[in-house]
Amino acid sequence: MREPRRIASRDNPLYRQLLSLVESSRERRQLGVSVLEGIHLCDAFLAAGGVPRLCVVGAGARAHPEVGPLLARAAGAAGALRPADPALATSGAPAFDGGECELADPLFRSLSQVASGVAIAFVIDTPRAVLPDRIERDAVYLDALQDPGNVGTILRSCAAAGVSLVITAPTTAWCWSPKVLRAAMGAHFALTVVESVAWQTVAERATIGGIATSPHARDTLWQADLRGPALWRFGTEGKGLDVAQVEAGTRWLRIPQRAGVESMNVAAAVAVCLFEQRRQREAARAC
């Protein structure tokens, strides 16, 4: 990696481009890039074999013991960097070409969306996963979930439970937004995340049974046999799924809970369901 570009002026074109990326979802989508901030996200990205377009570090963060090794790993990965995306070259934006940019600390703080953290960030190509022709393994479909914290927490639960395929509806929060990335804590890089897919398309490709949850379902999660592969579908935070829009063959299950208590937060419900599925499978293998 070349010597870092050192920036101390707010008028610098690269700084202004970075500020635009942080502040504008539209800009990030148009250029096909995402911003990872903090040691944990950057480390998870590199551990998954990722190659950053640009490493951004605050001048004062170089003294942190974890920053130097991260930048060295990024420099090693940069040897595999493919040519810059033409969209970046034609947009008038400074090139994100695998180099390193050192910002004066006040400039990095103005970019940061983390209240207290180490001043390091990567600009990366936003992964664009493709829906499989046949959905034959466990998957989770998120239907119109709007809260980025919930979406990120669900991604984290999916990764921990071993459900590696996550599909979202066009009305679900964008998985590569900064808030979802922070909530997921690096889970994105252990998953295949396919975004903005209509349910009908998913249903047509699924070769496994579908499961949905409702507090009014007759059968409980504990009574169901969850050892086989399943396509889980979870609906909006407030109303859940529209029963009329769910196929007749879908299994409806409810999570047993104390009477008189409001329904569970959707992110908590996903974790309960996926780990009950995992528990049953591990119990079966132990027999």
C-alpha cells in the first residue's frame, strides 16, 4: 500500500466525498459502497477475505495497538484488489483505490457515527449476493422490517444459530446501512444476504417447508419438529405477517410465553425460534 494521504482540510475533495458517503444512503447505493467503522467490523471484514477500497484512520488512532495490525492486513489484502469500479471513476468522486487515508482527528470525529470508538474505517464494495435458483437449506426471510437495530440483531442471531441465508423484502431496512452494520457486529460476513426480493420469487424457488409465527397459532414452538431445513418468515415489528398473504402450506407456530404479556420483539422471537431449531438438531445428533 502506498504512503497514506494525510488530510487536515475540510475542503479536501476526498474528505468531502467521505462525508457525503457517511451522510447519504443514496450516495452509498449509487456508488455501490458501504462504510465499516470500528476495529471489530474492519477485523471481521478482513477475516472473511474482504479487500477494502480505502482505509481511513484518524491521526491519533495510530497509537492504538490494534490499528497497526489491521492496516497491515489491509495492505496485504490490497494486492488482490481488482480495478476500481467504473461508477466511482465516472461520478467525479476521488478514487477509492485500495490506499490509506489519514484524517486529522477533528475530521474523523465529524465523520464518525460511533459515540466512543477507535478512529478507523473501511470503505468497501457493498456485496451483492444473488438468490439461489433453489432454496434447499435453512433461510430466513425478513418481510417489511423497518427498524435497523432489529434487522442487525436478527442477522447476528442468524449467524450464531448457523442459518447462513438471509433474504429481505424490498420494504425491509437496507442491511448495509451503518445502523444495521453496527447492530450486526460483523455477522454480515458470515452470511449470504440477498436484499429486495419479493416473497413470490422466494416461494417459487423454495423446496423446503415454510414456517411463520403468530401468538394465535395452535401449535407451539416446543411441540414442532424443527429438525429438517426450514424457510422462516418474519413480519413487521408491529403487525407481524398478514395471514391472508401466507401460503396455505405454511406451518404457523407460537412461542409459549406468560399470559397477559405483549408479544415479543421480532429480533428476540427470531433468536428463540432459530435456537430451538438448533437445540433440537443437536439433541437428535446426541442420541
